[in-house]
Amino acid sequence: MQLYPKIIMDALATVTYAGTKKNLVESQMVADTPAVSAPSTEGEPWRVKVVLEFPRDTDPFLKSTVKAAEAAIRYHCKEEAVRRGETYSDIEIEIVTEFKSKPRPEVEQLLPGVKNIIAVSSGKGGVGKSTVSANLAIALARLGYQVGLLDTDIFGPSMPKMFNVEDERPYAVKKDGRDLICPIEKYGVKLLSIGFFVSPTTATLWRGGMATSALKQLIADADWGDLDYFILDTPPGTSDIHLTLLQTLPITGAVIVSTPQQVALADARKGIDMYRNEKVNVPILGLIENMAWFTPAELPENRYYIFGKEGCKQLAEEMSVPLLAQIPLVQSICDNGDAGTPVALNSDTATGLAFINLAQAVITVVNRRNKEQPKTKIVGMKNS
């Protein structure tokens, strides 16, 4: 039996790579001409060496593709021997895998250029956490800091709309041998959200594993660069998303957002308890009371305590954490959020100034935390 590199290439051309729906040759995954070595003595097998190049080391089709390639080579060589009327002899096949993109760094080395990671959290939905996250990020940027904002709510992303970038699509850049997602930049903030990659009108029907995998990609496979503050807009409650964040990032501290009403405060306590859990041990930087009172535009001096009065202030005293801000319920905050022009862009207004003051309060508590407490460790627990 005689073997040639072309026979091996013909065999590889019959193997479809699921990642591209094309064969290995068309997908340009055969990194070099296959090496074929004839037996040096009688009884030894032919030796074939093939180098296949995959997009990344975590490629889900890697093992199945390698097995299919090996099976195709054996089958094709046997068929070629029969066609030529030759006696088929054994083949020793070596398939080497290489990767176009370098592997993802270890968890501890994911974001070396990020100084402070702030989780904006709430135990309950509908308290305005995303509004606070967007305006806090913009306010920090307006104060001269380098800021990144990650929308970690995989099932209900809202940041693309709040920044008026719903039609934007992040592109990939090659950096240090890796393919990285380039965040969208708007209002001085680097922004990523799963909302850039899914239809805004279609529900995201993913199991927990798919959601956490997507979140890890937005964190680890993105070009965040150097940041003074990395704001995490987290979903309500305590879930797989929160565990993934705690297991992936050394969170500097958490900011808890709540309205003054008792049902929201009860959930805020649960959020505080999650971060204070001895296995988590993320410092609570403070509380933000959102929708603290209603002020109508025509009566700017009036305050109507629709959801109760100073509930977060009382909770902050109870939990021994700072009350960072009381944000009023004002129509312009909602309108500007829907229009993609958050109120923090205009510090001349009372609402815009409220978020600038919040940003300054966050800077103060973060500096104090960094001075008095050690860096937060990544949580080393297993998913249940």
C-alpha cells in the first residue's frame, strides 16, 4: 500500500466541522501538509501526522472532530487501497491540535488593568438598579475616571437602550494572541451587554449553564483594558449569575439599591446577607435609596413619600453601612433613561447633581475600603 499527503487531504475533506458547517479543508483547519512516513521495516505501520487548528482550546467540537478525522483517514486509506488493488496495512495516526487564539488566562489574572469592581445589586426587581448603574457609571466618567459597565442581566438586559446603542454590534479585536470582544463606548463608558448579541424582541430561553457561560465570555473574552471602576449591573435576587460573578471576579464591594417600602427592604436584607456570607465576604460599600420621594416638575420644592419615608436610612443604620444617596422619583430620570440620555449627563439639574454626588460618595467609600481592608478573594465554591 502506498500513501500520499493528497490521500489524507481527500479524507479530511469528507469531515464536516460543526463550527462552520464546512469540511476541515474548506474551513482552513489543516495547518500544514499532512506528514506521511512509510514503514522502515516490514511489519511496521504507516505513520500519518495531521495538524488541525481550532479557533480556541475550549472549542466544544474539538474531541468529536478529531475522532471523525481519524476515522475518515482510516476509511479513506482502506478504500484507496482496495481501489488500487493493493493490500491494506495498519496506519498509526497522530492528530495534533493547535489553536488560533491563546487560551483564556486563569481567573486570578483575568482583568489585570481593572482597579475597582463594584457590584450594583438589589434583592428585588423594579427598584431602579439599572438606572442607578447607568447614571453612576456616567457620573464617574464625568469626574474623569476610566469606567467600564457590564450588564450582567442575561435574561433582561437594559443597558443598550439606556445608552441608546441598541443597534450597535461589538466587533472582535486580536490582542496578545487572543480574539477579544471590543466593548461599545458611549458617554465615556465602556459597555457590554448580552443585549448586543440577541434580539431585543425575543425572550432568551437559556438554561443556567448557557447564561453563565455567556456571562464569562463578556468578562474574560473582552478587551476591557485599564479601568478605575468596573460597574456590574446585576440582576435582582441571588442566582447563578451572582455566584458566577463571585467565582470569577474579586469584587471590591457591593452597593445595594432599594426603595423605602418594607417589601423592598426585606429583599435588600437578603442581598446584604449574600455578600456578607462567610464564604463570600464582599464588603457592603453602602445603600442607595431610590425613589426616596416624589417631586412633581411643577412643584420642585415639594416631596411626597409614596413608598414610605427613609426606609433605607433606617436599614443602613441597622446594618451599620453608609447611606450613599437618596434619589428622588422624578419623571425626567425615567424619560431620559428611555431616551438613552441618562440624567447624569447634565450635572446642572438637581437629578444630575444627585448622581454626581453619589459617584463622589462611592469614590470615598471605595478609597476607605481599600485602605482599611484587604483585597477581596474570588469565591471558591462549587455550583450546586
